[in-house]
Amino acid sequence: MRIRIALRSAKRGAEAEAKLKEISPDVVYHQTDTSNEEEVKSLVDFAVEKFGSLDIMFNNAGIGIQGTVDQMSGEDFRKVIDINLNGVFYGIKYAAIQMKKQGKGGAIVSTSSIEGFIGDPSIPSYNAAKGGVNILTKSSALALAKDGIRVNTVNPGYITTGMVNEDTMGKEGIKYLISLHPLGRLGTSEEIAHGVIFLIENEFVTGFNLLIDGGYTAQ
């Protein structure tokens, strides 16, 4: 397995590279700002130069800035859109161009969110970006289906991460988040990874927004 990592943070990129090299020696980190179209194009070019082809693209960059629609600055709104939506567009675009050149299909998966299906008054920019990713995925899947290139999303509920845990949110904060999920717990990163693998491996799935949310959006 040959893996290409792109992160804006050099420190986090180096850490991820070291961890993944325990699984596969063919791991390379390349610092990339996914809101910059030229840097995303350069990322794809570098991956092809290093490994010879691009078969799978996973768009996983994202940020969130809180602020209701009447309080959020235009600058903050654009920043979230630039990374969470435009970055996915660039990733799909340049992966598709390369995969079409190769002529053997491919799989593109992007991380969206339950917030692309529901409204949250505190994060309108995030809602807009993730809703955009959901429908961009469907239009891209239709455009690329004839080339055998499949385009899908994973849409997580609340997941236990370095940003979402008792240390950062307190016991009551986590208790509240758990109460939002009918399964009675938060998800794990491993469960999201299983969803990504499913979308990569199943060759009859495209244009799909895969909800992995403990029943959150079933309510």
C-alpha cells in the first residue's frame, strides 16, 4: 500500500507519516493548504511522480468557526468555505483529471458531516460547506461515472477525537453530545475509517452520502 499524506501543519504531517510508516513503508507527507488550488494540483502531481499513479483520493481537511449568521464575519465565513468546500472541489477536480488520464477508474471519498443535512444556528458556514460537499459529490459522481471514477462521502456524527473529549468539553458537554445519538455513545475514528474503506472497495457505490452517526439524523 502506497500512501500520500497532505496536511497544512508540518508537525502533524510528520507525526502522521511516522505512525503510518509502522503499517507501510511507502508513506510520504507533503505540506498542502487545501484551500489553495495550485497547492492541491501540486499535491496530485507529486503523488503521481512519487508512486506512478493516483487510484484513491481522500479529502479530509476541515475547520469550524462558530458564530450565528448575524454575528459571523464575512472573512470567517469565506475561510470555512475555502477549506471545507473549495478544498474538496479542488481535490475532486485534480484527482479526476489524473484518474481519467490513467483510464482505469478510481475512488474519491470526502469527509462531510451530519451538519450537511441539518441546521445548527451556531455554525452556518459549516452547514453551508458540508451541504455543498454533499451535493457536489452527487454531481461529480454523475459526471465521472462513465470513466469508472466513483465519488462518495462519509458523514460522521460526533466522534471522539482530540478536539471532542471530556478534557476539552467537560463531562457535561460530552454527556449532552451522547444524548443526541440514539445509540447512546459517540463514534470512533475507526468506525469512520471502516466507512471510508467500504466506499473505496465497493465498486457499485457512487454519489452516496454515507451517514455514520449513531442514528442522529434518523430522529
